[in-house]
Amino acid sequence: MVRNAYGILTVLSTGAAFLLVSLFTGPDVQGAFACAAVWFLLLGGVRPAFELQAKWRRGGTPDSDADQLAHLTHVPAGVWLVFFHTVSICCLIGGGRWLLRF
């Protein structure tokens, strides 16, 4: 769900960039573009877990995913935060290893 005009502009411009690269460039440029996009997503996937942890420490996340899961499963929110960190870092390492092979 896009919440504002900046979000709509971002989605449209990103889609246009992917479309232009896929239609008007060769396989080498397309591959480099895809690798750059995947690195961006892998690195960007780690940040939200740290942001959530910082908010959680200050007590400002009663409706966060970790707190909602804690309420539903009776597993403390801190455990869910560790799980979020573990999954995001494992994805970064695994995805990075795959990208560096090619």
C-alpha cells in the first residue's frame, strides 16, 4: 500500500527504470542492473530490524510486528527481534554469497 505521493512517484519511477533497462540495454547491462538492485534490497532488508529494535528499546512500538507476535504466541518481543535480525542477516550473507559467485 502506498501512503503518499512520494511513494507513488518512487514506485512508478522504479518500474520505469526496470522497464527501460530491460527493453533498451544488452544482457551485460541488464545483469549489472539486476545485481545492483538485489544488493540494494539485501542491504535495505537489514535496516528495518535495527530500526524496530531502537524503537522497541524506547518503548514506542506497541503495535509493531514483534509486539503483535509476542501477544499472539506468548513468546517475548525481544525473542522475535532476535529472530528478525537473524533472518535478515542470514539472507544478506546467503544472497551476497550467491551474487559474488556469478
